[in-house]
Amino acid sequence: MGMVVQLVSLALISRCAAGHYLFATAIAIEFTLLHNFVWHLHYTWRYRRESVPLRTQLLRFHLSNGLVSMVGNLILMRTLVHRAHLPLLVANGIAILCCSVVNFCLADLWVFAEDFRLPSRHKRDNPRQRKNEKMRAWLVNTSGQDQ
């Protein structure tokens, strides 16, 4: 879902506001970061919502996913558009895919990490089930299913 949000945002921003494609990309990334944070909070890692304060999760999300997305996308966009001469949205799709795995891992391991000092209903689950749940969450997140 986040990929669609970013591509649509970029298309609208670049069409409605004339300017450099990297500025449009940065604005689309920020809009998508906020969307993805809310999505992850309510769907992907909803069972971890209360393990860490919301402000802490938002700060961690911007420090990790925000940094990876902003730096990764802008470097890749500059390379793919300026040097490889790819169309704007194609280049952005490639950049998003390149950053998505790193972003998912950071969100899982740090942003929405469970506070292991708190009792959790998932501690009784078997590790294989939790691994499958993480993989399923990543696949849903990147494929846009279950929207």
C-alpha cells in the first residue's frame, strides 16, 4: 500500500507543482512515511502497539525508515533518472523496492519491537509461528493485499 501512496503522491506533486523531481520525491516520501507509520501501527504490528510509547515509535520510525527511505530514494532517483534516463515513476518504483526490505527489518526489530519486560500474549507462541507472522506481514505490506 505504501508503494502506491508514494507513486501516486509523486505523480500528483510532479504534475501539480513544477519543480525539481528530487524535491517532489522528498515530499512524497514524507507523506508515505506518515501513512506507513499509521498502517504499521494499526495493522502490521498492531499487537505491539502498547509495548513502547507512541511518540517513541514515531521518532524511531523517522530515524530509521525515514533516513533509509529519504537517503536511499534520493540517491537512487538521481542515478536512475539523471544518469540511466528512466521515467520518474519507474525509477521511484525501483528505489522503493530497494529500500523496502531494510525498512521492514528496522521497523520489526527496533521501531515496533516488543518491550520484553512487559507481559505479552505472544510470549507463549512458538517461534516458528511468530516468524511466519512476520513474513506474512512483510508480504502483505509489500504486495498491497488485504487493503
